[in-house]
Amino acid sequence: MDLKEKWITLLQESGCRITSPRAAIIDTVIDSQRGLEPLELFDLVRKAHPGIGLVTVYRTLDRLESLGLIQRVHQENGCHMVMKAAIGHEHYLLCTRCGKAVLFDGDDLSRLVSRVESNSGYKVNDHWLQLFGLCPACQPSKG
Amino acid sequence: MDLKEKWITLLQESGCRITSPRAAIIDTVIDSQRGLEPLELFDLVRKAHPGIGLVTVYRTLDRLESLGLIQRVHQENGCHMVMKAAIGHEHYLLCTRCGKAVLFDGDDLSRLVSRVESNSGYKVNDHWLQLFGLCPACQPSKG
DNA sequence: GTAACTGCAAACGCTTTGCACCAAG
DNA sequence: CTTGGTGCAAAGCGTTTGCAGTTAC
């Protein structure tokens, strides 16, 4: 059930070693409630682990991404953020003010997909959906 | 009804001049059935207009994007492609083999959005959806 | 002990900027 | 004629690579 243990097991099974810079990166990504750019992640990790290099961040992100443990979060101007991966039919819903992200289930997209398939003649095999809005804390209070 | 005329009018109304490199770029983007990266677009335009510079491509794309005439197409590894913009509730459906894109209407996403809003407490004000698949020409023929 | 990982510095590639000249309106 | 646009060259910036030393296992 512990996400960190799961990630570490998967990394080790794929021949990766768990070093202390790598553990610090994993902790930071898992603890983050929002998408992070590599440089942003680097700064966060450096607080707990001052000697770390940006290159290590990039290399660790590569491995996490190729294992499907993290995913890119796409933004209007560039798509450099990463975040712990959605599972199954889940998609991100991102707060445009504070960046906080939650996951929601997109199951009923299947109706839309079948309609589009018969209209277009395409065979759809992947989809990609993100919602943007304001999280409860960032909504203007009424009154 | 002619898309090119519409773009040119909008560009002129916003204070832009229609130069011959710019016209060549517009032609190429409008004629393309697929998303194009800046460098790819540059090469295409250069065939018809050999003297053109890559910088002109970038600057023209900036203007087209800020007028909402083109949009970024997001891809797995980076989001550098642009394509003529979707209108209203339309979204892209991209062929993963040949890149050909068609637009489909995503109206009925509103049901999903209301469900997600009540589950999450977020106020959703934007969404972003792309489908990926095989276009009719790229599907393996049966037999 | 071996192979993977690290940090540094340098290289890389896409994108942006500065500039002098050019051309649309 | 005015002002925006052009192409070139150089700068900028995020990302990747080469390498010698280090560390997990």
C-alpha cells in the first residue's frame, strides 16, 4: 500500500539502485500535491539534500517515467511538469491558481470514444484528458 | 468561408502586415492535415519560398497563436507541434501512424465535468482532450 | 568487486533577441 | 514615409552527454 515502497521495489527489480539522492527525489515527487518542473523539483530536493546535481534529477525522472511511475502534466505553454502517474482511467484535474492536482475517473469517456470512432472511421486506442479549474481553497468565497 | 482570407483579415486588423514569407507560412499551415513542428514547417515552407528564415516561422507562429488561429498539439514527448485551431467544443483526434488529424465535437464532456465538479469540489473552467488512434487509411486491412 | 550512479563541465538543439536593411500600407 | 517584418548571427536556456570518481548490492 505504501507508494514509496512500491516504487523502490519496481526500481530495484528493473536493475536500478536506490541511492540517497534518488531516494530524496522519490520522496519529493511522492509528497508533492502538484506537478513539478525539473528545476523546481531540483530546488525542492536540494533543501533536504544540498549536494545533489540537476543531472541526477533528470536521470531519475527518466527512469521513473520509463517505468510508468510518473507522467508528464501538459500545460498551456510547454509541457515540462511531471507528477506521479494516474492509474487506469484516471486523469488530472489541476487548479490553475495553486497548481494542486487531484485525480478523477474518466470511465464514461467510452461513450464519447465510440461515437467519435463511428463518425470518423478512426480506431481510437488512446486518449488524453486534463481538466483545469479552481480547487475549493482557491475559489472566491461568496458574499 | 475561405480560411486563408479569414486569417489574413484578422492579422491585418491586429496591425500585422501580410508579407510574402508570412503568406507562405499561412498557406502551409492551412493546407497541412497534421500537426507540424516549427522546424518541419520551416522545411516545408522553404520548398516554396527558399530564402525564408526559421526566425520568421517562429515569429509568425507567435502571432497566429496569440490570435487563436493555431493551437499547440500535445504529444507524449514534448508539445511542440502546432495546428490550425479547433473551434468551440472541438478536439483533435490524431493518427499515431501518419499523424493525420481530424476534429471531433466534445459536447457531451459536460456530463463528465459536472460529475467531477461535485466529487472534487473543484470549479472546472477549462478542459483539454485529445484522442489518439489509427485513421482509416492506416488501419490494418482484415484478412 | 562490479556495475550502476554521481556531480561537474561541456555539448547540444530549440527558441529568442539584437540589429541593420527592406517592404507593406 | 512610417512602422512592422526580414534574415543573419549571437545569445539564452533547458536538457543531454562524457568522464573520472563513488557507492549500492
